[in-house]
Amino acid sequence: DAGVIQSPRHEVTEMGQEVTLRCKPISGHNSLFWYRQTMMRGLELLIYFNNNVPIDDSGMPEDRFSAKMPNASFSTLKIQPSEPRDSAVYFCASSYAGTAEKLFFGSGTQLSVL
Amino acid sequence: QQQVKQSPQSLIVQKGGISIINCAYENTAFDYFPWYQQFPGKGPALLIAIRPDVSEKKEGRFTISFNKSAKQFSLHIMDSQPGDSATYFCAASRSHDMRFGAGTRLTVKP
């Protein structure tokens, strides 16, 4: 199995632009998580999907952030408009447990908003 | 609100030595306590995990010690190797809610 696949690996954009991050979870996993990692705040849960349905989006910072999971093999995290404070590494993770146990993380997307 | 506190922030150990990283949690509802290892440019990878009904779990050179009454747990890396140099995160979770510590950067000198 190729593991959790994220794209792009790096994204550099200008303030105000729309950014879309993509994730392909491990086949057979029914839970998908989006995390953000920064030096100041560490690893934070943004949103959790179970069986393609958003269950907990309380970690989404504001309305500029949105996430979708149209099917079991694909999810997107969109930021519109982007701001410099959104600069971070965004991780997608999946599990088969229906919980945060035994999470498998992707390699992340390094986002820089200038 | 920081629910999982991790120390030290950084740690330097000689090859063959023991590395010890400590964590404390606040929410007694947490029922799963994993440790993740992260190399530069990679995502965190699950290393070892424990549940609160067990006081110790060992997998190879890695051991978790868990003290439920003190709400503390620690990771011990025996016979530390240069390849263990990475950032280690403790975490605590209940259901889908996983809270991570701030991380410990471990350097094992040859």
C-alpha cells in the first residue's frame, strides 16, 4: 500500500489567493483527519470525517477554511482567501478504527502564503 | 488550553544511552496514549501506544510507562541509536479527539 498520499508537497501562494490541498487516504480506511502543524501551536485537528461525512469541524479556524470528502478515496482542504498566518504544514491522516487510534499520516503539504 | 504537556523540548543522548521523554495530561476521559515519531519532511508515524489499564508496554527498544493516578506517561528508548534522532510526540485521545504534546527533538550522538 502506498500509504496516505497528499498533494502538492509544497505550495507557495500570495495572500488572497485560493489554495486547495488534496488527500488520498489508505484504501479501506473509513476515517480521515486533517491536521495543521505550526511551531507555535503544534499539531491541531482541523476536521474529522467518518465514512465520508464531516463529524467534527470545530477545529476549522474560520469560514475561510472548508473541507470536503466526495468519496472514500479523496478529500480536499480549501482556504479562500489565504492569509500569511495560514502558513503551516497541513497533514492528512486516515485510520480504519473509526477513531484517532492507529493513525497513518501523509507526508504533508508545506504551505507558504506570502 | 494545553491538555498534554511534554518535556523536555530537546534531548541529546550518546549512542547506547537511554532516552526518556515525559508527558502529562489533564483530561481523565482520555483512553488511548500513543507516541509518534517524526523525521524531517515526513508525517508523524505511530511508534507505540498504551491504554490506561496497563502500567507498562514494551516493544523492542521502546517502552511506555504509564501512571494513571499521576496522569503521567513516559517513553523510554533503550540503547539509543543515531537513527532514532527525530522529533517525538506524545498524545492522548478519546474517540476521534487526539491532543498532541509540543514535541521533543531527540539527537543521538555517535
